[in-house]
Amino acid sequence: MKYKCILFDLDHTLWDFETNSSQTLAELFEIHNLQNRGVTQFADFKKIFSQINTDLWTRYDAGLISRDEIRFHRFKNILAHFHIDDENLSMTLSDQYVLQSPKKGALMPNALESLDYLASRYHMTIVTNGFEEIQGTKLASSGITHYFKSVVTSARAGHKKPAREIFDFALAESGFSHHEAVMIGDNLQTDMGGARNANVDTIYFNPDRIAHTETVTHEIHDLKQLKEIL
């Protein structure tokens, strides 16, 4: 086997962010009776959350904003879209979302089967830009903690993907060289671009088969295809 170490992204690659987030948002929508506060329907609430959350995380990954911008402005901006000016409500939604969402355990299709296959063959490490304090909860809630030797967050490494330093940190901690590792993730910029910056091979997880022009070592649309590569 060419590789000895697998670096895994977490959100959208193993942990099913869309499903877990949607469940949490639906609960918050009902608990806080948002339909009677001016949010027309849940589908609109979910759509605007997705747009604003994606934009904030893209800017965070690019180093344009701090994590506090996400924490303190995400729901404020969402409510503002619906012409709701309520600082207390926005902070309550923010706190409850961050508390409850990581407790959801949905995984991407075929994630468990793939991890079972890989676990006895490779040293596996999570490399994520996600908030330090909630990654362990996500792993525990979805029952996959035991598959990974370590979890490297941007806060612990002192650098965010796509900076090569977070990959250097993860590999130094694991004791493997860059040519012995492969990065598996869903983001062309942070995961694939970052791994290329660090001279690490890549497996791009592209379940929606979105067309692109980026250079990747391998590309899959289903995690079960990892058996064909690794």
C-alpha cells in the first residue's frame, strides 16, 4: 500500500452536516415559534441559514473574519433577512444551535462501512477547521470516535486549512511523512488545495458530482469507492 496515514475532513465528508443541521434548525424553528415572529416558513429559514452560514464559513476559511463573527452574527443576519431585530433571540438561537447540532449523529452514506474497512489498514486522523470544543461531541454522537488516533483542529494547530502548516502539524503528530499520507475531503479549496500546498495526495469526495477544473489525485462520489483506491 502506498499510503499509511489518512487525513479525514469531518463535516460534509463523514459527519452529515446538512441532515444534522436541518434537524436542529427545525427544532429551533418550533421551540421559538419563529413562524409567528415573521419567518414565513421553515423552508425559507433553512435556505437563508444555508446561504449565510456558507458565506461566513467561506470568509472564515479565507482568514477574512474571526470565529466570533460566525458565532455572534450568523443568526443575527438570518433574523435581519426576515426584518426581525432581536439581539436576545439571535444569541439564544446561536447558543442553542452550537449546543444541539453537534449532538446529532447522522453520517454520510456508507461512512461506517468505509471506516470499518479502513481502520485496520491505516492510521486515521481528523483534520478540521471546525470549532475545537464541539468536534469530540460530533464524533461521539455519530459513534466514530474510536476510528481516529487524533483530532487536529485549526485552533490546536494554530493554522486553518488550506495552510500547509495544519497538515504539517497533523503528520508530525502522527509520525508519518507527507508522501505516506492522503487527504480525503469535500472542499476543493480547504481540503484539496490545502493538501496540495503540503504535497499530500488527495481524494476529492464529490457526492453531487459538481463539475470543476481543480487538480486532484483521486475523485469519488460515494465513500464506498475508497475500497477501490485504498
